[in-house]
Amino acid sequence: MRRSVSPLALIAFGFGIFLLVLAPMLAWYVEPRAKRTPIDTDVTTVFTGPGSYFDTEAVEVRQDQRLTITRHVLGDVGDSDRDTAVWDVSTTIDTPRSLPLKDPRKSLQWTTERWVTDRRTNAPVHCCGEAPRPFQGEAYLKFPFDVEKRSYRWWDSTLKGSVPLRFAGTTEIQGYRGYRFTGSVPPTEIGSRQVPGRLVGAAQGQVHAEEWYSNGRIELVTDRRTGRIIHASVSPRLALRAPGGKGGDKVVLLHGKGLEFTPATQRSQVALARDDNDRLELVGRTAPIAAAVTGGVLTAAGVWLLVRGRVRGARH
């Protein structure tokens, strides 16, 4: 006598096995590959705080001013690929006079960069018109995925070199917990510029004054899983010295005293970090657990239905 097999049993058993196979694939294969630096990013971050700057029109240092740093990061989708992220970065430093103009050409300082990294490791990739060349270090606009409690080498664009940032514990930004890293840059000569000699206490005429840069305190707070920076604070100082560095700083071109992310930027960065984490949590934990549990139940149900069908068939 023919024994009939229930289609429902086969469907439950087959779909259950599929889910049991899918669960580890999501956790061990899909989720690691989902940890890729995005190529379609379009993010603006704003720092603000007290400071001073050299007014070239008045030929004097203006104290107790509010300085604003605006950084716009735009991903170049066309030049990026599955392994490499290409980001174009525009940074302006504005004074109370230049900020309302909203014209980078009239800001106190305007720089453009092209940052190219490995989408998985965040390591610099030297291609695609990278500028300045070459970048170094492990972190700049973001940290690598799965941030560890150790020191990282952070790229400082003004220094044109990497700075060690030490892990300094955890802290909360807008109610969101992140890893905190701190460091500093001692006074370092970074170049020279031609200025009137009297400006730096040298002889009359034009001289090549030395440019010296320091950063009294760098503090970055990053999301542990994605490496996204949710808060930043910097204290840059740029000054001129007479040729040979004699007499120390003669003119302070810029001095920011704890310029930090605005509350609006903090909220925006935290929201992006939460969204990134939710997606990775879904792929790497929630979906695998749900698939494993559902797959186990369906497989067990399918086996039970098959066994019951055989038993009934044997009785008949």
C-alpha cells in the first residue's frame, strides 16, 4: 500500500532547514560584509567655540571671538567601488564676520581634500586623486569598525601627519554611549610664508616667517561598532615666528579654545550611529536568532508531521 507524505510536512521541513542554514550565514558571512564604509555619504559637521584670529585688514589679533569650523563630506559614488571609498572633504574656518556670507572663498581659511580608504579596514588607499598625499594613520573622519580600547593613530590635516590618541574610557553624548579618545600636538613647525619682516620682529622688507602649529587638546568620542565620530573637540593654534624660530610666537594667526561639535551636530551624528547599529544588529544578531529559532521549530514540526504520516500509513 502506498504511503502518502503530507506536503505541509515537506514544506515545513525544507523551509526549516533553509532557515537553519541561513542563520549562521547572516551572522558569519553577511554581517561582516555589511561592515563597509558607505560611499554615498553626505554629512556636514559644525564645530564652534571661543578663540582669536589675526585680522589681515586691521593688522591685529582679534580676541574673544566665536570661531566656526564647518566640514562637508561628500562621497564620490562614481570613483568608489566595492573595496574603496572616495570622499571629497571641504573645510572652512569662519569668524563672526565671514560666517554670514556663506562663501568659502571669504572665510578665514578654506581647504579641500580627497580622502580614499579601504571600506573594510579604514586604512588609507593611495589612488583616485587622493589629496593631500599620502594620508597615514587609522582614523580621520571615522574610526575603523569594532573600535578597540587602545591607542589609534589619528590623521591631523594641519600637521599633515598622524597623532596618537589614547583610549580614555567611555562617555555619553546625547544619551548615547561611546568610546572617548584624547591626545595633543606639541608646537611643530609645519612650513613658512612670506610676510613683512616687521610683523615678526625681523628686519624690514619681506621675510619667510616660520609657521608653527599645535593642538592643546584633541578629544574624539566614537561609536564602538561603526567607528562613527559622535563628538569632537579641538584646540588648534597657528602662529608665526621669525626665521630661525627665535623669540617664540610673534603673531597668532588662529587660536581655538575648545572648538566642539554643536548640539545639533551631536544629535545628527548620534542618530546616524543608532541607524547604522540598528542595521548591523538586525543582520548580525536579530535576524540570525529569529532564523535559528523559527528554523528549529519548523524543522521539528516537519519531522513530527513526517513521522506521524508514516505511522498512520503503517497502521493502514
